[in-house]
Amino acid sequence: MLEGVIEIVAGVLILAGAFFVLVSALGLLRLPDLFMRMHAATKAGTLGAGLVLFAAALFFGELAVSIKAAVVFLFLLLTAPVAAHVLGRAAYYAGVTLWDRTMLDELRGKYDESTDEHDGPGAGSPAPSDR
Amino acid sequence: MTLFDGPVSFLQVSAYVGFGGVTIAICAAFVRVVVGPSMPDRVLALDLIGLLSVSLIGLYAIASGESLFLDAAIALALISFLGTVAFSRFIEWRGEEPDA
């Protein structure tokens, strides 16, 4: 009885994971610029992989395997935002063009190429020579 | 007994559907690697392919009943992350896109 329920729940989790993974790949293929693609790939992809790993943890039903699957998911959850941030920063500074219908680029003109600093909110007090 | 040679069940069908979905997703991400258009696009697509491979390994672990494959998933996630960070540092160091 319980095994049948676990099999069905694991199957549903696998289907949901495959769906989100497909959505992320579709977003990567269809969205108009890099930053939107990054939005699709990082979030939906992590969710899809996490659902599949959760299905594996349920299917085996052993503590050791569940911890292993949880560690993989935790690792993905920690590294995906870091990788996306590093890549987005590099892409912006490398001058990747935004979508031509982008309304707002708040960093434009506030970034000093020579010192790697920006003067937005929270950038610290201005240099003494400015006063 | 693995899911491959076992009797037809809901879990078996959904595992096969999952294999198909993840494979199609990897193909779509590979199209993005080929067409670009810029270097960060390709790096992002490769990062997603690493993530998709992790889910493929998870699916294969379920289908084959062999939980040791999850160790490979840990290693693959680590290497994929390091590769993405290294590529990003390279892009930032190189500066302006030559062929954006």
C-alpha cells in the first residue's frame, strides 16, 4: 500500500521536474536577451532538478540516499544564484546588448570603468574632492 | 530488478517521459550554445546543460535502482559551477565583447 503511494508520488515529482526543466530550456531558447534567458535558466532549471532529486530521495527511501540527494539540491540552491550573479555582472561589463524594448537600465552612466565602482545608493560617501 | 525490465507501472512510464523531456531540453540548450549570439549566452547554456545532466543522472539513478549515481551528480554540479565562475572571470577580464 505505502509503496504504491510512494511510487505514484515519485512519478508525479518526476513529471513535474521534467516539465520545469523543459520550461527552462524553452526560455533559454526563446527569450530575447541574455538577462531574461538567465532568469529562465537559473530558477526553473534549479526547481526542475530539485524535483527530480526529491523523487530519487523518496524512491530509495533510505536515510543515506535522501541525505545525498538533499546535499546535491542544497548545493545547486547555493551555487545557482552565485553563478548567475557572477555571469550577469561579467556580461554587463562586457557590454552585452539589452533587449531593444528594455525600459530602464539603472546602472547606465553610474559605473566608473577605471575604478570598478558605482555611485548608486549604498555606494558609500563621495570622495573628498567632490565637495 | 530495475525499472527498465520490470512490469509496466506509473513510475516506469513517468521515468521514460522524464528521460524524453530532459533529453529535449539538453538539445534545446545545445542549440543556444551553437547560435550564441554572445559568449555569456554560450556560458549560460553550458551551465544549464550541467544542471540538466544532474537531473538526468538523478532520473537514471531511479530507473536503474542504483543510488551510487547520485555521487556523480554531486561531482558534476561542483564542476559545472566552477566552470561557470571561471568562464565569467575570463569574460570580465577580457572586457568588451569583440563580436557581440
